[in-house]
Amino acid sequence: MSEVADRVTRVAADLFDAAAAEGARQSRSAKQQLDHWARVGKSVSTQHSASRRRVEAALAGRLDIAFLNTEEGVVFNAEIDAAIDESLANSNYGAELAAQGITTVALDENGQIVEYKTDGTTTFLQPKHRPDK
């Protein structure tokens, strides 16, 4: 059996945490669990069975999801969840809202509250401390 070298990659923190928890239950490391999930997902998503074609049709809007069976519904929901996660990870909603004239407030990567103004400027907001009662 030939060894395949691993490549360094980044994994979403929530997936890593879930893999660590599930891996502990399955006597696998987090990496081994992620590899397992990836292989299972690859196998499922590359199947060209009638069920897979039905899920793909539902994802494309050509089949009402009410016509999917339970197992197909699980795969459909997993595909939708993954698409939402990917969209959130690859979108800059602050910039999109600013382009629409909407000022936003969010936490930055350091946990600081930042106001993002529509002109592209930012202001770090300080939490107001209430006096002790």
C-alpha cells in the first residue's frame, strides 16, 4: 500500500471541533475523522444513482423536495447546509450592505466591536461601562 503525503490546509473551526468530538467516539483523531467524512462525502456526491440524480434535480429546482424519500432528503439538506456555509465563508456582507447604503456593526477577528460605515471608513466602538449600583 503506497503512502500518500498529506497537504497542509485550513479547516473551519466548527468542523474541526465536531471532528474532534466525533473522532473521540470513533477512536479516531480529528484529522482521521475529517478524512473519513471527506471520503464518505466524496463517495456520496460522485454517485450517479437515480437517488443522486433526484437530489441534484431538487437542488436545481427541477423536482419538488416533497418527492424525495427520507434518505434523499438527508442528502439534500446536507448539500444545502454545505452551500450556505460556503456562501457565508466566501461573502463580504458588510461590503454588500455598505454598497446599499447600510452601516453595519460587527465583531472583528480580535473580538472588537467595529462600525463599518457606507463611505468605507470604520470606527472601533467601546462598550459603555455602567456605574456600579
